[in-house]
Amino acid sequence: MRFLLDAEQRAFAASLDAMLASADTPSAVRAWADGDHAPGRVLWSRLAEAGVFALAVPEAYEGVGPLPVDLAVAFVELGRHAVPGPVVETVAAAVLLGELSALGEPGPAERLLPGLASGKSVATLLLPDGHAPAAGASAPSGRHTPDAAAAPSEGHTPDLDPAALSGGCALDADAAAVSLVVDGDGLRLASGHGPVRASVDRARRLARPEGGGELLAAGPRVARAASAALAWARLATAAQALGVGLALLGRTVAYVGQRTQFGVPVASFQAVKHRLADAMIALEFARPLLFGAALSTAPADVAAAKVTACEAAYGAARAALQLHGAIGYTAEYDLSLWFTKARALRTAWGTPAECRTEALAGLSGGGRRPRS
């Protein structure tokens, strides 16, 4: 099935692509990884002005959403340019607050959503280890995932991006003005965070929110809102991963076209063509699943899109690394910014195994829900 974007959506994607291409995003990514948020904040403000975060915020709170398809369009471009910061988490936090408002708890939304829509506030979100995404899906374990890799830094810090940000760590809590924590049936606003810990992607900085904090809401509505937030987080992650994979493929095609061996371009070798073709096919198969999930917003569809897009991006990363050779391993080379992000996104907000379980549950009717 083909999902064709309309002219306005294509123009939106093109404007984001042009804006991010002219913003020296790789420098902002490296600064963010070193704890310097200033260049990333400038980029964040420009994204907010373009309406990216407003897409997840209801009109009643100065947003234009919720518009999941347009959000997927935007996040493909954010992934294509490896934009740093808790972009997925801010969207998920906005959805959680908006869902709470729709369920009769408008106070937190009135207080926090306008700032998220305008870009004045950066948010992160932590869901509990025991939070079950949907019927039939396995809950996050709270441990490092089996496929966790060492971070490319001294000491080989393990990858700390487990499913649904389990293990008590929230992404970029040091940069977020709004740190939301779902704890059982309560939603609280954390007042601070612990030491920043490294991830396989240095620009994904993880920290444990401090205990206590202001209680914003409590009761069954919090769990329902958290489930909606998880679905949107997975959708945004899938879109981001697709963009990462497309960037890796594009950079690799350009590189093998310039590099020569035995007096001819490496791109002329049949084995190289096959490897690139496999990566392209995987990414193109992920695209309709992504936009189909954005149309339905069913948890099973979103889980299928997430695992397919992230596996395609991870495959593109492996192909890029192999075809670039030794230079692909160097942190100074820009390829590393996308390579490590593809690895981190693969397990963020749901491991491949967890997403497959939920997608399979949806085939029997256990993981679908009607659009709201």
C-alpha cells in the first residue's frame, strides 16, 4: 500500500530539511553530547517556530494537533539530520498531558502544554518498568537489553537506552525544564535529577530523576494517558529512525561513488550494489508501515512500524559502517552521529522483541483500539 503525502506535507518536510541543512546540526549534536545545550536550544526554538511540537498539542492549549501524520513527516526530517535533544520525549509528554485533559484532568495541561507547544519548555518523560503498553505486550524488564552495545568512549559505558526508558533513567533530564515521571497511578513533576550517564549515542544523555516532586495527577486516568504517550513515543521514534536510515544510505551511496578501488568506483561492484539495495528496500518497506500507523494510531500498528523502521535503520547503519571501512569507526567523522543514533533508537521505547510481541497480539485483535 502506498501512502502519498499531500502538497502541504511535502512542503513542510522540504522546509524542515532546508532549515536543518543550513543550521550546522552536526556541531549542535557534538556540543549537546558534551553538555553544551546552547546550540541545541537555538535549533529547538527554530523547530518550535516551524510548529513541530505544536503538532502534538491540542488547539485548546496553543497547539495545532494532535496531527500524528504530520508529526511523522517532521520526525523523519529530524532523524535525517540527527537533531539532538528529547524531541520524542517532549512529544510524548505533550500527548500524556493532552490525554489527561481529555479524560477530565485539565490542570497539568493548562499549566504546561503552552510552553511545550511554543518551544519555551523542553520536557522529558519517564514511564515505570511495570507499565504494560497494551494487552498482550510484554512489560519492560528494567534491565539492559541483550543487544546492548558499549558506548564509543573510554570505559565502554554500557548502552543505557532500555525499553520505555526503563531502569529509572530519563533522556536529557539535565536539559529539560519539565521532567514528568509516571509512578504507578501517579504523575509527578520531578524537581531535579541525578548524575548524567552515558549512552551508546553520546548525544542521548540519561539521568535518574530525583524522588518526590509535585504530584500533578493520580488515578486510573494516568495509566490510560501513559499508554497513549507510549504509542506516540514509538511512532515518533519510528519516524526518527527512518530518517536516520535514509541519511545513512544517502551518505554511503555518495561515499562509494567517490571512493575508487582497482581504478574504478567502489559503487560499481556488484556486492556493494546488493548491500545498498537491501538497505534501501528495508527502508522503503518501513515507510508505508510508519504512515499507516500514523493514520490508525493503533498500538499494534505503531509497534510494527517501530520495529520495522528501527531494524531497517540499524541494517543501513551496518551497511554504512562496512562500506565506509575504517573511517566509519572514527568519532570525528559525521557518519558516527547517525550510526550511534540508529543503534540507540533500536531499543528506545520498546525493544524489537517487545514490539514484535505487541504487533503479533494485534493480529488476533488483542492490540488494536479504535482511533480517538
